[in-house]
Amino acid sequence: MVSAASRDGQEVLGVLPPIGSEVTVEKVAINAVLAGCLPEYFPVVLTAIECLTRRERSVAGMLTTIHGDAPLMIVNGPVRNTLNFNAGANTFGPGWRANTTVGRAVALTMRNVAIGPPGQFDQATQTNPGKLTFCVAEFEEVSPWLPLHVERGYDAQDSTVTVMAAQGPHHITDLISTTGKGVLNTLADGMAIMGTYNIYWGGEVLVVLSPTHARIIGGEGWSKDEVKYHLWEKARKPMGQLKQGGCYNFSGLISWPKWVDVEDDDFLVPVAFRPDDILVMVAGGEVGSYSSIIFSTGLRSITGRVPI
């Protein structure tokens, strides 16, 4: 496994909280073997771990919070096809060794190197099954827009992994809308939820559009920036309602920017503080009017290049 990455097994990739464990290439390789990875998957796993070591606060939050986010890996570029990552039907489900084992290798590394058994440092109330494995690929071939990694400054021929501290996917159904605006309004309503961290803390929200919904929206000429802006403008909740529950006293008063008027109960608070904090990608089966919203805890995702 180490040889497949052409790396020194004793190379230190970084430190993972909460106990400050040094993460070496060899330690990651051990967990990749335990997860059932093929050796050719190992550079993808290493890139994901390196992303996590560059976002120590994200890792600490995922491993120690009672909230229970998990690392979501989004694979882009040629490596999707050369290693047979699934971007189509059953996107978040089983059936593809690359998706399952790469996600599992990252989860095991975090568990075995950084923290240990759940119930010790990890006191998540319920968490989500993404802590077992959480890895998808973008269906770039059917997307009407530039893929996520190109949007972030990488070349289309670069292979990348984006790591996000994520909740489980919240599926949104719209079997009726035949216009881009209709689909986006349905998605926006599903995003503006009182009980999420995002609407109090801000941060990123990932919208995973099915090919069907992407075709409707893209077919009308919507740019990705226009999609983000429309969702940002529509996915809002009135201040007066947010004061009644959620985590208003815990985080809202601390995290909201100054332009959020806490004195006006009619003020509409957006689910993200900037349109660019709404990430948009395409994945899923080519038939079906179902898309997904994935919330986070306000922590930023990070993208790294896979050296393949």
C-alpha cells in the first residue's frame, strides 16, 4: 500500500486532534488495508487525510462535538473513471468498492489514530452513518456547469478530493416542477430549516442536484452563480421564528454578521452568509427528480490534488 503511493512510510502528514496524534503514511496505509482498499486507491486516501490535517479545527469538531458530523469526500477529475468511483445511481449507497473503502479508510484513520472508540472523546448524541464511510464522486459528464474542482481553481484534468464536515444527505423531492425556478424554490424551502447549525452559524451547504433536476435548471441557461444566488436569496427563515428554538442563544448571536438585524423579527436570515457558501454539484441516477441537501457546522471544506 505504501509503495503504491511512492511515499516514505514514516513521513508525517500532520497532526490530528483531539489528542495530537502524528499521522504517518504507514498509519494511514494500515487503516486503508483494514478498510479493504486496493493499493491504487491509496493516493486518494492520503490526499483526503492531508486535507483533514490542514483543517485541524474541522477534525476536532467532527470527533468531539455532540453534534456528530462526518468527513464527506467528493472525488473529481479523471480518477473517478480510472478507479471506478460511482457518481451515478445509488450515489450515497453501497455497491462500489472505491467509494466504500476510501471513505472507510479515512473514517478508520480518524478513529484509530486520532481519537479511539466512540463514547470516549466522541460524545455525539446520535451522529450519522457517514462516520462509517462517506465518499461520492461528481457526475461531471452530465453537469451543465464546471465541476467543483475546476470552480476551485484546478485544471479539468486534475484529480482532486474535497473534504467537508457534513451531516447526512437530506433528500428533496420535486416531481412537479418543469422550470428551473420551480426546482430551486423547492430546494430552497428544504434548506431553510430552523434546527440546523447553518442558519445560525453560517458556513457551507452542499446541494447535490440529480441529473434530472440539473437538466431542467441548466436547460434554461442558469449559470452556477445564478443558482447559488437564487438559493441564497430564497432559503431564509424569519428572525422571530429563529428566536423560538434551534441554537439562537448558543450561536446565532455570536456568529451572525452585523448586517443580520436581530431586533427585527421579520428579518429573513439566510441559510448561508454568502452565495458562494452554497456548493453545487451533480450526482445520482439519470432518472429521478430527487436531489439532496447536506448541511455542515459552519466549517470550511478543503480541496487537495491527488498525485495520480
